[in-house]
Amino acid sequence: MSETVKKPNQTPESYSPKKPTILSMAEESPNSYRSITEVKAFSKQFEIYKMPASRVIGKAFIHHPGQNAVPFVEESLASSEWPIILNLPRVISDADCGWTCEYLPETDSFTYIVSVLTPAQTPVPDGCQYRDVPETLVAFGLRGENMDLVRAKMEDWGYTTNHESPGCCWNAEFYFEEECKMYPGENNEHWIMPCKIRR
């Protein structure tokens, strides 16, 4: 995970909003969502997935306004704990993430965790921090799309963020190892955010 220059994002030609009838079907059949465990590198289609209860495990720090996160990220990736973290079972195979949570408006700060998303109850290695997150629907963006574009697509499909639900006040950037190797130095993150059908 490295900081890169953000490029303007455009909606891919393959994207089209869901029709109301499809939304109705999804609302009536909650099991129709694919599991986020099926997400793979080089995905070409924006999608809403079902994410199981999970545990985020990694190296955490509090990010304050104007602070450069790159030194902490680099320090985390070079730590003795990082190879251990990468060997943990993952909900999304071959992907690590930058997990953003616990925003404090009074200080404009938040917790950032250089991490992997693991199954619930995964043992936490020494020297690591964790956060448990409940089952939720999630919007999973395409490679290089910024968070605002992912949110706009989600809303076009008839969904809204699920940040007010307990344990769901977070957003994350996922990085697939294959994509980072194929596109070094590019904007390789996939933004993911908890969501729900807009009533």
C-alpha cells in the first residue's frame, strides 16, 4: 500500500444503475447477494456484496489533520508483525487493506489500520490491534475509483451508507497483490463501504 497521485475517475462503460425491479428482488431475497469472499483481483463490475461478520487485524494509529500517513504505513509493512499478518486467513483472498474507523469530529481525527480482513474470532498475533465488525452489505468499487464515485454508484443503485449501525462506521481501501504487481505506482485501491437498501 503506497500513496499515489489520485487520478480523475470516470464511470466505466460497463456500469449501469440497477433497475427498481432488481432492487425489489434484492429486498425480497437477501440471500441473493454474492459473498464478498468471491471478490477477485481485476474485477470489472461494481457490485453490492454480503460481508460476513469479520475481524480486522493489523497495525493501528490515530491520524490527525495534516498528518502524513505514509511513514506509518511503510513502518507497518516493514514490521516483524507484517509477514505474520499476511499469513492469517483472509475474507478477501490475496488482499490487504487500509481500514478507516472511529472518526472523532471534535478533533477531525480517525483510526487507520494497515491490515487484513480475517474471519470472525481469528486469534490476534502479539503486537497487533484488531476491530470486530458485524455482517453487513457492502459496496465494492473498481480499481482506482475514489470513495465519492463508489458512494455515487451505490446511491444510483438505490442504496445508502450503513454507518449508523453498530460496528459499521468505517470505510476501507483494499489492495490486491496481483494488481499492485501488474500496475506498480498506480492508484490500485478498491474502496469498500457498508451499505443498505434505501427505503
